[in-house]
Amino acid sequence: MITTRKKPDWLRINLPKADEYSYLKQYLNKYNLHTICESGNCPNIGECWNNRTATFMILGNICTRSCGFCAVATGKPLPPDTEEPQKLAEVISQMKLKHCVITSVDRDDLTDGGAEIWAQTVTAIKKINPKTTIETLIPDFKGNTENIKKIIESSPDIISHNLETVERLTKQVRVQAKYSRSLDMLKYISSNGVKTKSGIMLGLGETENEIFKTMDDMLNAGCSIITLGQYLQPTKKHLPVDRYVTPEEFAKFKLIALEKGFEFAECGPLVRSSYHAEKHVGTERSRCKSS
């Protein structure tokens, strides 16, 4: 029997202020752009949008996969917008962002999984915004290294790909993804000299030893940055929360991750992949704020 667990006090979520919400929405609506903040029901939308921060989501807002944890809509996506790379680059320029995070839905309907649009997006951003640092949070492209190579060659500052959960739970949580394939992908990225990042959600039924093994697997794949956050059930149709991990446990995991050798470890109940992302580049730039 599945029961709904009451959220503890430390998971209280701040909503974005009306003026900052309007500020970002005017750009998103004008250029028909999307953010994972909204599409993925991110719990940090209040904090980040109040600081004029957003993680942009390219290639539409309909995913070809149906993962057990994700709030993004599943279905048949529209054809890619070939003007999207230029539009996003212009928005980043107008917002004067010093750092940006780009992600996308899975586009298994496309021959290259959307890799060409990915590469064009990074190239366009760098051309118009040469001082803006870029993190790309990419899908697995079914492990196709030629597609991954296109993104590597576009030279983002960080390439991130999330394992999302421990190996034992991968089939249940990520459905069409493979734990070993994601590790191979991370290793391929890091072996090409790119700063590499990954993360998992806690509270899905994983054990402490499985968390530590996943840390070791990430390190062995060349990851220098790890994120650990609490899984939150988007709707009743998604996987239930097994337990709520306490802030004290997250603090312990952070210390262990740093002791194991990670350069950065963002660990906390509301942490998501792009949380404090500007620090992971190795800068002290403010959180994607307009200057």
C-alpha cells in the first residue's frame, strides 16, 4: 500500500516574487523559451527566480521518455526550433548573465538526439556572450559518443549528466536509461578534458552503502562535482518518496564526498543539479544574477 508522507519543515518552498517572476516570464514568453524550473517543478524556483536565475531547457518541453521521478511532460515533441540557439543567446545577453545552465528534454525521436542543436546553442551563446560561463546538463544520447562529441567540441565550461539514483534503482527510476551507460558517458566526457559533474536524488529507497558506491563510481568516471538532493514526488502518478533525508545526513554526505576527492559537493534537501552552479566553474560569480 502506497502512503503519502508529510513533508518535514525543512522542505518548505519559497515562491518567486511577483516582480522577478514577471521579469523572467517576459523573456521566456517573447522568445518561446522554456525552463526546467517550471517544467520540472523545481523546489528552488523561488530562491533562484528571486535572484533572476533560470536553467534554460532547449529542444521543447515535451520529452520522449517517461521517467518515474520527472515532472516534464511525455509525448510526441514538436520539431526543433532551428532559431532557438540564437534566441537563447540573445536572451542571455539581454539579461546580462555571467553564468548560465542549459538542459534539455530527451529527444529520442531525432537521429542525433538533438546534439546539433545543443552544439549550436553553446556556440551561439559564446559568440554573443564571450564572458558568460556555460554548464550543459545533457541527456544520455543513448551512449552515442559521436553526438556527445559535438557538445564537447562546442566547449562548454562544464558538462553535467545525472545518474539520478543508485544502480539498483535505475531501471525503476529512469526506465530507459542505463547506469553503466551513463558512467561510460561521464568517463568519455572527462577523458576529453572537460570538467564533469553528476548527481543523484535521495529518498527513493537507496541504502547508505549504495550512496557511497555511487560516489566512488562517479569519481572513477572522472567527475569532480557531485550534487545530492531530496527526491520530491511531483504527482501521485510518480514514484512515492521512501523517506525524507535529514539536513544532518546531507551534511554528513557532503563531508564524505569531499573526503573521497570531489572538488565540489552540493548536498542538501532542496539541492538540484544547477543549484549554486556558478561556483562549480571555479568562480565566485553571483548566482546567475544580472549585473
